[in-house]
Amino acid sequence: MLNRHVLEQSVRTALNRSRGVVLRGPRQSGKSTLAQRFLSRDSVNYFDLEYPPHAQRLEQASQTLEHLQGLVVIDEVQLRPALFPLLRTLMDRSNAPGQYLLLGSASPQLMQQAGESLLGRVETVEVGGFDLDEVSAENGQYNDTVVNQLWLRGGFPRSYLAGNDEDSFAWRMNAIADHVRVDMPQFGINIAAPAMLRFWTMLAHYHGQTWSAAPFAQSMGVSEPTVRRYLDTLTQTLMVRQLQPWHENLGKRQVKAPKIYFRDTGLLHALMGVRTFTELLTHPHHGASWEGFALEQILRIAQPTEAFFWATHQGAELDLLMLRGQQRVGVEFKRTETPKITQSMRIALQDLKLDRLYVVYPGPHRYRLSDQVEAVPLWALLPAT
């Protein structure tokens, strides 16, 4: 397992200022491994609710928890919704930070319970798969082999660290099947597994495109609100990102529907049937796949306050608009070795009043295209640079 120093420090900081911390993320994203950096699984204060002996110890939760000292870890906490009112009471007995570390799969119920019962008491840290910073740090430097493996296999630890591409592909296909057949019913999501799997597979071919419910509804023989519910479900469980459009009072007709991106390109490639890097480079959607991969890396590492895309019906567009305070930074993704300034970029600079515009591309060098526009390779996103 790779060391995740930045993520670990985020959790440590949150524990030092909040009574509790919720680690939220998909299954197998590394939450339990991260939690064990703070408390051994063998500790009497560690509870894994999927492990029957641990779950049994919490049958009388109030008697068990109220006598424990120090940090308490509860893994898969969403399996016991009745714990949240008790946790609120226990947290309120002291203002001390770092009382509880709660781990939960990305279920809507987890966020609802944490938001309602533990409001103002806990801080949420999202745990995804490995990112560019983590895999580069493990190898001591940025290199194409590491990045290409992360792009192809995605960041789920067991997928990325698999012995070969075929084993990684098999793990991802099983993970997809488990998510629709096991996780979603457990989360209380009442959607038939075959329908969700079919929708998810169709969605792979719309990665990087503006959302429209009509073609999905027509193809699946269901209503547009139904397919919208499918999309929202995958978004809530952190499988899909709906990048919302930015609106400016420009006197132009602007796109109002979100763009759809898979948050993990490994799952995207599995649903596209792409097993190897050679197959990926020859796939007709490899450009859109790389755009989504680079976008996710930027959002993970830059952590902007807000993020959007922008497009007009006249054809001008910006792949990513990041806001931090009063600063506006634009990003374009170009899978080419020689990116150039386009008319669309000029319009975005002027209409959106961007402070900077970066053109992210897969080449090795960083250089200026104009006073406000810079071509930036993926390695330049890393904090060390």
C-alpha cells in the first residue's frame, strides 16, 4: 500500500479541531488502511461493523462506548444508523477534539445522518483512490509509466497495485458488479441491478459530454426522471462527477446542463472493455478519457473552493473554471504535444475575466503561450513543483 501523507495529514488536522471526523468514500478506496494509521485494528477502541465480533460488541452501544478513552474508530458506520443519536450525545459530553473517527461507504444515508445528527460536531474528509501526487511520491519522481498505469487502471488500490492489467481489469469488473448488486441495496437504493448496470455502461460512452436524459430514457424505455435518478445515485456514491455549468450575465445563450465525468478512469475503461494501455490509446474515446483523468487530478490536488465548466451555444467553452476567493483560473485539456491558443480560449479569457488560463497537456515541458496563458504538463500539478 502506498503512503498517503497528504491525506493522512488532512485527517490529523481535522481530528485536532473537530470532535469527530467522517471518512467518506467508495468501498476499497483505502479508508480502513488510513484509519489504522491512527488506531490499530486490534485496539479495543476499533469497531468494524462488517466483522461480527466487533458488531456484537456494539449490541449494547451506550454501555460499550461511554467507558472508552481516547480515539474511537467505527468502520462502516452507516450499517448502524441508530448509533448517530448516541454519538451526538457522547460527543456533546466534552468539547475535546478527536473523539471519533467514523468510516463509511459513500451512501446517501451516511451523509444525511452525519448532517442531521452530528451537525457542527464532525468534519468530513473524502477518501478516493490514489492520485498523481501519491503514486509519484511512492516512485520518487514523476514518470510516464506511473501516470499511464494510474490513467488506465484508476486509483482504487487493488486495481492500481494488481500484478498485471488482466488482474486489474477483473478486479474492476467485480467491483462494478458488487456496487450495483450489493452496495446499493445496502445503502437503501432501490434500483434493479440489471437496469443500473446497463445505464452505467451506457454512461461510459457519454463521459466528458453534456448531460441529456432523453437518449438514455429512450434507449432504456423509462422516463427521463428515472434516468436522472440513476445518474444522481451514481453521483451520490462517488462514482460519477456532475460538473455544473457556470453562468455569467453576458448576453449570450449559455449551456445549463452539467457535464458528466467518471471519477475513476479505471472503472470507465472496464465498462468500455479496455484492458491494456495499447487498447486505450486506440480507442475512439481515449481523448475524453484523458480529459476526465486530468480534470480529476487537478480537482484532487488543487482543491478549489468551487469548480465549473462554461460553454455557450455559439461554440465558446472552457473545460474547467476554478474559483478560490476572488481569483478565477481557467483550465483547458488538450491531448496533443503542441497545444495552441484557440479563439474559444480568447473568448473565455475576456468574457469570464480569468486571472490565468492553463492548457494541460501530456507533454514534458511547461511554457507560456501568452501573458495570461500557459501550457502545463500534468507533472506541474504536483505540490513539490
